[in-house]
Amino acid sequence: MNDLTIRRATVDDLPAVVAMLADDPLGATRESPDDLTPYRSAFARIDADPHQHLVVAERAGRTVATLQLTVVPGLSRKGSTRTVIEAVRVHADERGTGLGSELIQWAVDRSRELGAELVQLTSDVTRTDAHRFYERLGFVPSHVGFKLAL
């Protein structure tokens, strides 16, 4: 996919990114693409944090995918740094083209460049297709995740 560019997201990318976040059964219940106000505030915090890498994949001037990569320094694993991949979305028109694999590979490569020794991600328990996708890319379902809404 040599016509693909993966780059740092800008505030101008928010409409496309939020639309992709909302374009699935879970996102449709928790995202509000008609009001970008809270997303602008969140984007400003993300953009100001050097440990956050919010990126978009662009093809022919169109935003077609996104993910957020977070660098987490830690004490466990002998002081290892890890990265966390979050909010992976591929535009509906691009699913099944290999774009998701390319985007995840970018995140893994970037993690190595940033000195990470481990890449982790979570996926909602209902996203069984995504689980098969991540396992195909070499990720192992090694932990059980928990959340507490505040």
C-alpha cells in the first residue's frame, strides 16, 4: 500500500476520526460526532503529551484509519517501557484491504523505535472479529481486563 501515509493527527482530522470511532455498534452508543467540543479538548491534551501518538492513515487526501499509541514507562519487567495501542479504527470502505495490519505494524515498529519492550492492547469482549485479527498478527490474549466507570 505505497499510496498510504501514516502521520500525526491534527485537529483538522477530528471529524473523520470521531466518525470512525462512532461507526460501530459500541461507538454508536458512546460517541457524538455532531458535537466535536469534547473531542477538541481531549485532542489538545493528547497533542501536548509527548507520550501520546495519535495518528491517522491517509490515502489520496482522505483519512482512512486511526489509532492512539501511548508510551508507558514502568517498574515491572525490570523497568521496561511498554506501549498501549488504543482506539484502532479503519474506515468501513477500507476494511479487508490489509490497512489494519499495516497500521498495527506501524505501531509495533514505532514502539520499538521508542524503546518499548512490550506492546499491549485491549479489545472489547464483544469484538470477536478484532480478537481474531490481533491474534493473527501475533498478539496473545494473556490477561483479563477490568474497568470501573467513574
